[in-house]
Amino acid sequence: MGKLDGRVVIVTGGARGQGEQEARLFAAEGARVVIGDVLDEQGETLAKELAGEHGKDVARYVHLDVGREADWTAAVDAAKDAFGKIDGLVNNAGILRFNELVSTPLEEFQKIIQVNQVGCFLGIRTVAPEIAAAGGGTIVNTASYTAMTGMAYVGAYAATKHAILGLTRVAALELAAKNIRVNAVCPGAVDTPMTNPAQLDPTADPAAAGEAVAELYKKLVPLGRIGRPEEVAALALFLTGDDSAYITGQPFVIDGGWLAGVSIV
């Protein structure tokens, strides 16, 4: 038996990185997974791969720009058409831009808010009624360790991640009576295209880029390495499954000990 047998879970930003690993792990644990993303080719490929590994009715891909209300409505309709219900959501989609706060263009600031913060809000607002109709379930929001502190040059990103913690706590309070638990994962640096852009550069030497990233985080992180997306997925699984049945409204930091102190490069 899997830890998510019978569950139907939407994972946003599910085509690659943390979302991909969450979709893979959830499917392996018995869930039927709806992969939402704007990376259509990668999302379709992943859904087909999961269907081949776990059965044709295990995964569906849907185009989902999380900042667009209409896309959320379409994603919910697609999930219900495919699987009949929804009883889980992982609000994973997000974007990151590096910029000095006073040099950040308004358009850039608003774009990050639209994807990270508005996307999370729309996910909760659209999917929670469906989860309630299914008898209850879970919502896991992806915040960040920057939601617990400040970090230079990611002001817009940090602001949205602080906001996600606020949304998580309020949603947990308001939805508890409907048997919906809401928690947040707060990853530190994780080896995904967001934090390691070399993964997206076809001209980059993967080995050299990997060595550079490893050396950097060996100095910064007490555990001596960058995090793996599979580790974040395992935390999301815990918060989605019954092992966390008495937990709601909480942030869970997964950062290799970074926030425990200050490292000197």
C-alpha cells in the first residue's frame, strides 16, 4: 500500500524541479497526479512517463499559468473529468529574480507577486472547495527559507514567500472545520533550474557547473551541500499524507541548517 492511495493531487510547477519530484513520488505512493505547468512539452512527457510506470490513469498534464484565474478553473475541471475529485494540492509553482531592491522595476516586482503570491492565493481559493466536497484533504504551499528571514537581492521573491506563510496560516484556520490541513514547506537552496541556471544552458559544462555549485554550498550550508528536490518532495509527501494528521498552519524549513547560523564564505 502507498501512503497516498486513492488521493487525487494537483501539483503546480510540476514539469521539472521540485514539482517534478513531487509528482513522481506522489504517483509512486499511489496518488493520481494532475501536473500543472506552463512547460507543456516537459509536462506532457512527464505525465506519459508516469502513466507508463504506474498505469494509464495515474497522471494527467494540464496547462496552468497559476497567475490566471481562468487557468485554475480549467485545471480543476480537467482534474475532475479525469479522476472525479480533488483532495490535495501542492502550490509549488514559483519564479525567482535577483535584483537590488531599489533597482527592481515595478513590472518585475509585480510579475513575481502574480506568480508566487497570487498564484498561491488562487490555488487555495479555487481548489479548497473541491477538497472540502471530497471530504477533506491537504494543501501544501511552497514558501522558502527567505520567508523566515531576509536575504539581499531577492526582495520581491522574499516578500512573496513571507506572504505565502500568511496565507498558509489564515487558510489553516479557516479551512480546519472543513477537514483541510494547510502547511508550508520552506526550502533553502535546492539543486533545480531556479537556483542553478546552468541546468538550462545547453552550452554549459554540467560537471563544471555542478562542481561550482557544490563548492559554494559546501561553504554556506552546515550540512555541507545543496539540497536535492527529492528531499523537498519527501517533506511534501509527509505533509500530504496521514503521518502529519495533527499538523496544520505550520512552516517547515528544509535548508541543511542554513538558518541555524551565519556561515562565512
